Amino acid sequence: MDIIKSIDAAPLAALFFAPLFALLPRARHQRSCPEISDPDWLVLGAARALDDKPSGRAFLQNHSVLLRDVPDKSRFFEALASVRRLRLCSEINELLAKSMKRSMPDPFAAFPALADFDLYAGDGHFHAAAVHDPRDKEGVRHATGHVFLLNLRSQAMSHLDLCDPLTRRKEHEMHVIKRQELDALRGHAPKGRRVLTVYDRAILDYPLWQKAKDTAGLYFVSRPKSNTNLMKCGFLPFDGADPVNAGVLSDEQAAPAGTGKMIRRITWQDPDTGEVWQFLTNEMTLAPGLIVLIYRRRWDIEKAFDEFKNKLNEKKSWASSVAAKAAQANFLCLVHNLIVLYDHELEKENIRNEAETERRGQRLSVRTKEVLKAERKMPSIISGVQWATQRSVKLIRWIRSLIWIDMPLPQMHASLRQLYSEL
């Protein structure tokens, strides 16, 4: 197989996959395989995630015209089910995510108090069952669940684990999280580095919180459930004049029933709607407004899932084996990360979605006027933190349509500039 040679005649593909090729020499799980080489397999899997064809057969048929030596269906799905290749894909994406920590601009740089923390959002996401997935006793094919981690600083996405597809058809993501090594939950951050991760209410497990904090420097942020039982033990002082704390109504010490360890319960009023929200965390030192900021950025991972589903059209599992399902999730992460990196490279060339930036500014202006009208203050965690929560569908369609075309990059970039100028 020699799919890689197709990239020699495709300038956009060469640039898009360049970060992947740069990391391959460092991969420990590479092997020589005459059927489908590891570089070919990685490119083919990433192309499958980027493509919007509804089935693997349609993808292979389409790409057999675009690329050299595309494997037949049986060889493609056999490679997809390889545990060794899954480990390779996961390893490459982990290396890519680490490199993004160094290369991507940090949107939290305006808040020095957060400099000592790695910041993540975690959540579960489902794909519909594969066509050949087995049915249960009621004749139902169950969706495939995954848990992902998104680095909020770099926007790098990682696959944490696959929900158990064998013994628990509808495994709760909390089971997935609790069986992970703490190092994985920390995003493999260096020892001594503090990590703060935001989850939805599914993560409310106070013994886990305490263990993670005491043994791994891992902290959580979430929101209380309707039946959360906490005993208020006191108040934590905070600077109400600091713009970062605008909207904070209280910062309390609270003790979960059955434990002797304190957590924080922060109450905050949304400046737009006046709605009151509460947040829980076992991090006890940061300004309460910063805890609110980090939880609000959990929206980034939801938008990444929207990107998977509606822009990459990844709504269904590719295959039935556990390794293939996990490989699909890792390829989605890999493609997401490559798109984020390429979008950053485009910005260096002053190729930006100015129309979207203008719309974002207009929305902030309208919100600010509404807040002032209600005689509230706009927190700096809103006014001072503005960045794209996902890549535009224009960019993804543009990459998809031109990635295998032999066309000079300046000409391609000119077409993207034209797309971005259209409202």
C-alpha cells in the first residue's frame, strides 16, 4: 500500500497532515506491515473521520478514485479492529495533544492565578450502534458511549475510554471515570502540576474528589444535583470589587454528608438573565469568579461534540469490535486536533473568519447593553474571554473538498478568504 504518495500531489493534505508525520518517528507502537503501512492507516483513518460519507463502503469507494492503493473493505475493517493499531493512534494523538500545549495560544493568559493549573473539560458522547452490532434480548442495538477530555487551554481533544460495550450496555460515564488511573484523568500532566477538570453533575462523587485531590493534585468543578445534601460550615472571603468576581453572591465552605472534608459552594448570578447558579469544587484557593469561568467553558466540549455530529457527520459507529469503536473515537480526536492546528496556521497567514468574529463582537455588545440596562455588572470572565468554541463548517467543508486536490496553496487560500468574507 502506498497512500502516502498521494499526498505528494496534494499540497493541502501535506500541510494538514504535517503534524502527524512529524510525530511518527517517536511512536513506540509502530510496526512494519506490507498490507497497510502504519502511516497509510493513520491517514486513511483520519480521512474517514474527515469524510462525510454515511458508510465505510461509500468512503472507500470514493477514496479509491482520489488516492492510490486504497484497501478493500475487508482489509480496511481488519486493520480498524487491530488493538496494536488502536494503541498507535492513541499514542499519536496523545503526542499531538502535548505538542498543542506548547504551540497553541492560551486564552486563559489574562488570568495569572490560573497559570499553575492545567484546565480540562470532560464529558460523555454517544454514537449510534453499528449496522452489525448484536441486539440484546429485546432486539435493541445499543448506542456506543465514549468519554472524552478537552484541554481548555489548547482545545486538544483526547479519548479517555469507551463505555463498556459487553457487560454494561448502557454504562454510566461515572463508572468509566472511576476505573481510570488518576494519571489519565489528569491528562498525563507532569508530576507536581495541578489539574482542574470540569464535568457535569455526573462527576459528583466526593470520595473520588478527595482521593484525586490528596494523591494526584486533581481538582473538580461541577454543579449540584437537585438532591445534593451539603452542610454549610462557613463563608470564604472574596474581593467583590475585583471584576473577575462580578456576579458572585457567596463563596461558602460546605461539607458533604458522610465526609469530614470541606468543599466550596459558589453562588453566582448570570448578568444577562439574572438567573442564579451554584457551582461545587474541591479547589479552595482560586477566586470564585475563576471557578465560574472554568465551568462556563465546559461549553467548549459540547461544541466539539456538535462538530463531531453535525460537521464531521459522525453519528454512527464504524464497526462492531471494541477496538474499532475506540479507534473511531481516537481518529475523531486526531482530526479535531489537526483542524485546530491548521486553523491556527491560517490565522498566522491572516486568514480568519472575520464575519464570525464580528458576529461574536456584536453579541457581546448586545449582552453588555442588556446587563447595564438591568443595573448589573458585566464580569471580566465574560467580557475579557472571547474565543471560538468550534471550527466553522466553512473551514471543514473547504478542507474536505480540497484536501486531495493538486492546486497551489495560495489559490486555495484565496478561495477560503472569499468564503470567510461571505455572511
